[in-house]
Amino acid sequence: MSWTPRRRVLLVGLLALLAGPLLPTTGTWLTGLIWNRGQQLCDLPVPGLLDSCASVRQDVFVLPVAAVLIVTVVALVALWFGAAWCLRPVGDLAEPIGHLGPQNLGHRIRPRGRDELARLGRAIDEMMERVSAGYEGQRRFAANASHELRTPLAVQRTLIEVGMARSLTAEQLELLTSQLLETNERNERLIEGLLALSDCDQGLRSRTPQRLDEIVGSVLTGYQDRARDAAVTIDTHLAPRVVVGERVLLERLVTNLVENGIKYNRRGGSLSVTVGGTPALSVVNTGQPVPAEAVAGLFEPFRRLAQDRTSHGGGAGLGLTIARSITQAHDGIIAARPAEHGGLRVDVELPAPP
């Protein structure tokens, strides 16, 4: 039988209950023992001993006090060692916990049994799984961001070296500068996306009631020309809807969803934007078919459905990632699924004001 913390506490408590009634008895017995020994000593025929015994008899009340003090000290010492014995498993758990850290994210306690400390150890292991997944996600994000930045920088360097290596005609120089400008704009969009993602992860600075239908209408007005150029028809169903949050972030959320809905659509397709109760916002486009197993990955940073999406529209692959971060900052839920006739349907649930 293993001595779990609960069994240790029960045993110490039982001993304390049994020892409680014995303390007065022990004090009385100890006092009687001292008194009897003193009486036997006083009966000895020793000169001068009678006077000392008479003095002791006058101060006889000192004996019970001394006995109680002795018993109390013994009881406190016993309780001290009993508490240390009960808490010993906690001390044994401190050493494996001390090995956990960023340098050793794979270390696990893996406790045995079903007692309280075993449940605590399993909870710590589960926490470390989440920490390890978050740390790995951050490292993967940094690696992907570095790759996304390195590619356009390499293109810029190549274009500059080509321009410096030989003299260019006016037409070639115009083509070179346009490619440099396009690459630079891509870098700006990527950096802007990273900054926006960082701002969203810091949470909301203020929470005020906002008309979501008005925000969506304003964003759609700014994208009418782009939708017309892409031959995409925008259908709107905007019911009055009030949410609590920051207007700038909500505008960015709607902008990202509308921009993706137009960018990854087909010519002659449609984009349906609905504002209502549940979900608060729904955006559906008619782009290429999206496999159901690939939908969750689209919310990951720099994740695109296919290789042709890398350069399609110059996106940085952060649109849905930023949308998810904004939704979470507003205590909402964002979900996506393949649309009925191809493309993607994105639903955003936002809490209503109290």
C-alpha cells in the first residue's frame, strides 16, 4: 500500500484524535509520578532533606504546570514531524517540476496512481503540452515570417544587381523599377500584416458599442471598384447589429474577409455578405473548391490553399490569421467551411452588448 497524501493526513489526524484525550491523563500521570518519587525521596533519613521537602510541598502547584509544558512540547514536536511527513510527497514533486522550462519542453512528470498529487502531475503535463505547442507555433511563425521576407528581398537584390551590371534601355528600366516597386509593396503589406497581428494579440484598448452593419457597409463601398474589376458581384443583407469592441479592428476584420472573398473568387462569381443575429457576420464567395480538411489550416500564418495563391493578388497569407486574432480579442468565434458551390464560407459570432 502506497502512502498517498490523503492517507498520510488521515493517519496523522487519527493519531491526533486519539492523543487528544490522553494529554490530560498523561499530564496527571506525570505529575503523580513526580510527586510519588518526591515523597519517596522525602521519606529518606537524610539531614536537611525535610526542610526541602516542606518547601516543595508549599510549591506543589508547579508540578502540574511543568508536566503540561512537557506534554505540550512533545505534542508540538510530534505534530511538526507529522506535518513534514504528510507534505513529503509535495517536496518529492518539486524536483521533476524544476526540470520544466523552455530548454526542456519535452520533459514530462508522468505520475502514477489516482491520488491528488497524481492528478496535479497530469495537469502539469497537460499544461506543458499546451506551452510546448504554443512555443512550437511561435517558432514556426518566426521561421515562416523570415522565409516570407527573405524571398522578396532576394528578388530585390537580383533586380538591383541586374540593373547595375549593364546599361538598360528606357523600356527595360521602366520594367525593372515597376518590379522593384511591386516587390517593395509586398514587403510593406507583409510588415503591415505582422504589425496588425501583433496589435490584435495585445487585446482591446477600449470596448464601445459599434454598429456592425454600418461598418460592413462602409467597407463594401470602398471595394466596389475592385469587385467590378474582378467581375465579382457583391450581394449584401445588412440587418442592424450592435457589437462591443474597437471600430478600427472591426473594420480590419471585415476588410480582410471581403478582400479575401474578392481576391480568391472567380471571374463572374459572387460575394455574399450578411450581417444578422447568429452569426453576426457571414461572408461567402464562389471561388475554387476548398477541401474540408484544408479549411482549418487556412487560419494559420502564411498558409495558402494552393501554390497559385502565393502570387495571386500579392497576399501575404495573414488575412484569416488576423481575422481570427481580432475575433478572439472581441471574445467571439470565427469558423469556416467549404461553400455549397465552391469557395469558402466564413462565419463570425460576436457577443451582443449586455
